[in-house]
Amino acid sequence: MSTPTPKPKRPRGRAQLLAGKCIACGARCESSCPVNCITMNDAGEPLVQADKCIGCLKCVKVCPAQALEMVFTPEELAILAELDKAGAAATEEVDDEAAALAKLQAQYRGVWVFVEQADGEAAKVSWELLGKGRELADKLGVELCALVIGHQVEPLCREAFTYGASKAYLLDHPLYRDYRTQPYLEACCHLIEQYKPEVILMGATGMGRDLAGAVATRVGTGLTADCTGLDIDDKRNLMQTRPAFGGNIMATIMCDKYRPQMATVRPHVMQMPEPQAGSVGEIIRSDFLIPEESVLVKVLEVLRDSDASHHIDIGGAEFIVSGGRGMMGPENFGILKELADELHGVVGGSRSAVDAGWLPHDRQVGQTGKTVRPKIYIACGISGAIQHLVGMQDSDLIIAINRDKDAPIFEVAHYGIVGDLFQVVPALTRAIRQLKLTRN
């Protein structure tokens, strides 16, 4: 009796970089390689030693830009063709790590948005995140849920439905009247353990930053702060884009081995959705509580800011006139205020103007200041460093005034004026005044 010929083993190939695809994400591929066959060049791109590569696919799987592919020799291609022609099943080694990861990820489903509130009034960033959350949930094919914690806050659940949520998890009790990290943390972790959401979004506010960091630490997952972009890749990973290295590059970060995936987003970064009146959803009430005596922090009194009525929130302004280093000094911001007053807007500034003491910090626009999305943004004497562009590039209309025709600000501006701002700004102010008189 003849001995049957063994079927050839399916070739695994070797990893190879696709030209122009690498985004220098931080050597994820190098750290994932079990045989140390990948090194990084000065540009942050991988160099693969083909003779050492075992074709395990780990580097291909972790690459967020799909910049690596598997290549085969002519002999290996012939074997693949033979196997495919014969309908042979692939004889591949079982990747225990990948199987365990897939099992973990399969347990988590749903996009959650934490609805931040004070005295029953929701922060607008919560509704902005519900708008973005709706897009993410649709791509994942899952529910969009609101997480509402407080006292007498059930109306916020119904309001969340008008902004896209199909379900709301509600914890309503005097224990949660005022924000304290410990009760909110325990409540969030309890619900996460019970319902296992896939994605959790929070506003990058004082409350959101405090709570998100505590929750991520407790549940043992990753957290990306101050995101400017969110999307979903083909492996259900949340692609979280934010400025990195002092704002000099935009990095896309993914938490591909842990769940839930968590991100915070600044107010006014995401587009505010239009509320859909009459929308309804399901409210899931939870009676989870911890003993008041176990809470280490007690709220004795809530003091309101006496200057709140005089405070100007540039983040919500529809018209902003901003000045930078080109203003030469604080005394020159008067011409910007005149223009802003004619537009019923406010005066803002770049970091250099704030650092020089020409404007208070709450007027700063940019990565370390406020993110704005006005109808009109007028940049005067601002060169346009990426740290500033991150904070204003989503404005409906951007007008830049600068002497330097090669200033980076002109790359994002809809209209650019190359000239002396001390002549151009007053001329604009006079023209607007004349236009108002003509219309009246």
C-alpha cells in the first residue's frame, strides 16, 4: 500500500512595508514582533529583516495605517495556488493570543456617552458627543446609550433621546446630587461591569477629565485625552486622533487589546447635532448606591462664581477676532475690540499673546486654550502654529490678516489678506459701520 503524500503546509510569507503608508505611530510593529526582526529608521518607519520574519502577522495586525503586508516568493505562490485549486484548508498555527482577544472583544458592545450635568442642566459637550457617538454606533452596528448620573435628572434621559441616544442608563439619588469622584466612579464601574460597553466618551472638562481617568484606571483600560477626531477601523477599534509632541503632529491612538475604549473630547470640537423632537428611547434605572459614610469627600456648600455674569466664554462665541504676536503689545488690542464689537463678537488670542500677558488665559484659542467653532474667526497677526490651528480650524469661515504671505495660517483660511493689520483692521471696522448705516 502506497504512503499518501502529505499536503503541503500553507506558506506564511514575510512582512513588507508599503511605500508611503507608514504614519510613524510609535513603533507598534517593532514592539509586537516576537522574533525582533523589525527595527525603526530615523523617520520612524519599520525595517523588516526578511530572513528572520516568521510570518506571524502580529505586526500587520497592530499597524493602525495598514502599512504592512505579507509577501510571498514565487515558490510559495505556487504552493498557495495548488492549495486553493485543490480546495485545501489552510494549515495555520492557532494564535492563542488573538483568539483570547477576540473572545474578550466579543463581550463588549455599545457606545456610551457620559452626560455631564450640574443642577440638572447638561453640559453642551455631552450633546456634541452624542452626535459623534451616533456616527460611531452606526458604523459598529450597536446601540448609542447615554449615561446619566445625578439627582432628579430623569428629564436629561429624554433630552438625550432627542440627540440620538436609543437607551439611557440612569442613576438618580441624592447621593449623586453634587459631583464627587468616589460615588460617580463606583457607579460607572458597576454599570460597565454589568453591561460592558465597547466605547465610552466623556467631555474633556474638569469633571470629565477627573472621572474618565479614575474609571480607566479602575477597569484597567486605555484612555486618550483631548481628542480632536474619532472614527472606527475595520477591526472595531476606536481611532482616537489628538495632537502629540507639543502639537507638532496629529497622532492616531488605538486601544486594541482592552475594553472598553475610552476618550475625552473638548467642548466645541464635535459638531452639535440638531435635536429631533419626539424621539423616544428606553430608560434603564439602576439603584446602585454606596453608603454615604464611606464617601471620604463631603460637600458642605456650593459657592457660585460671583464674576460669572461678566465672564466671557469664547468657546461659545459666534464671532471671534483674535490677535497674536503681530499685535506688538496689549495696547493695540483695542482695534480688535472695536471690530469685535461691530460684529457682536469677542476678542481672543494665541498662546504667544497670552504668555506675554496681553490677554487673560480664558481668551486663549488653541491646544492649551479653548477649542472654538464660531461662524467667523478673524486671525490678526497670528502665524498659524499647529497648536493654534487645532483650536480654530473647524470655524465656519476663517479670515487671516498677516504681513507674511507664507504664514501657515493662510493654509486653513478661507480668505487671506496680506498686509498691515494696523491698517486693515480699522478699515474693516469702518466698512462694517458704513454697511450698517446704509442698511438702516
